[in-house]
Amino acid sequence: MKMTDLFLADLDREAASTRRALERVPEGRDDWKPHEKSMPLGYLATLIATILGWINFMVNQDQLDMAPKDGPKYKPQALKTNSELLAALDESVAKARTALENTTDEHLLTTWKFLVGGQVASENPRHVMIRDAVFSHLAHHRGQLTVYLRLNEASVPAIYGPSADEGRFH
């Protein structure tokens, strides 16, 4: 099986569970965070809604600098409503799908660099970056979001197995 086929299947699965989590984000709580050192709920939800779109950068650019020395730092657009979050997710998934459908496994074996302020923060084959910096990173932050949902009295969706709110085994 080709890597691109595996990644497209991962994309479909992860997009579906991400959608279920984003649908439950309580609106009007963008600045809420469980701890002073935690990221705000709105920022976290926006990150989760857009992270699958990073596949497009990893396939179609050789590097990305999140904070170029002579340019503006990356700042995601603030998404305020569930419909905005879901639209951003759909756009991110579409970009990722197009990138994966139009690349080759050979290209995914080539190196991609993630830079911060011109310094290499990470440099790996594209397929490793997609797996680690997109899919694993998404799972991590989506897990954070489920804790935020619970602490805000929102129901937690089943993601990789049952949740206390959905499909719990008794």
C-alpha cells in the first residue's frame, strides 16, 4: 500500500473525530483556560480545526518558518463559532486531501524543515513530519480539548473508544 493511501485514510478518520469534538466547543468561552499556563480554549479549538491543513505545507513547500526574522509571526485567524471552526476544518481537510492526492511516495521521502526565527526546529522526511507533526500532534491537542470540554460541562465524544458520554460500556 502506498503512503499516500495510508495518509488519506488517516485524514478521513481523524477529520471525523475532530469534527465531533469541535461541534461541542462551547461558544463565548474563547478566553477560558484551565490553568494560567494553558492555552485559551479558542486558540486550542482553532489550532485543532486547522492542523490537518499543515499537510499542504509539508507536501508543497520545502520548509515553513513560523516566526521569520524579517516577517510577521504566524498567527491563526480567530474562529469564534462552531460553524467557523467546522468550516476551517473542512478547508484544512480539502487542502490536505488535494496535496496528498497530487504527490508521490517518493516525494514524501524527501526532507522538510520546520523553522522558527530562521533556526531549524525540526528536519525530517515529509512522511515523518506528517505522521508526527500533524496526526500525532492533532491527537495530543484533541485530547487536551476533551478535557476542556469536560471542565466546561460539554459532552465528550467517543474518539478512539467509548467516552463517559457516548457508548460507555457498563
